[in-house]
Amino acid sequence: MRHVAFICGTSLLLSAIVLAQAQGLADAPTSASEAAVHSYGRDAKDCLAWTDGCVNCIRQQSGADFNCSNIGIACQPKAIACTNHAAEPAK
């Protein structure tokens, strides 16, 4: 009976570790393309929408947080380009 309890306890512990790692990885970009697109968004604060042809990102206002789509299957990323710049304030 102790062996069964040990196996069940070990299984629960390993499951908790795997779940914690999976949740941590869900927040991180999963490919080099996504990492580059996210980096572009952090650097180009005045860009409201940008893409590499695979991942599309958008933000509501200049300097705000942004959201990006998932990369498509077998997509070949191109150079990242800003598709919508924030309007400059009138002088």
C-alpha cells in the first residue's frame, strides 16, 4: 500500500511541475519570428500595427501594450514592417 501512495504522490508532484513549466512557457514567444516581432513592438513605440508576414501585432495607442497573433503553420517570415504609425499631434 505504501508503494501505491508513493507512486500517486510522485505522479501528482511531477504533474504539478509540468503544469507550472507549461504555464510559464505560454507567456514566452515560441519562435524566433515571434521573439523578433515582440522586440520590434517594444522598440517602435509609435507603431500601432506591424507584421512579418506571419505574425500580426496591434496596439490601441502609441506606447501601450500590444497583442500579436499566432504564427501560421510553415509560414516563412519576411522583414518586419510597420503598417500603421501613430498620428503625430498637430503643432
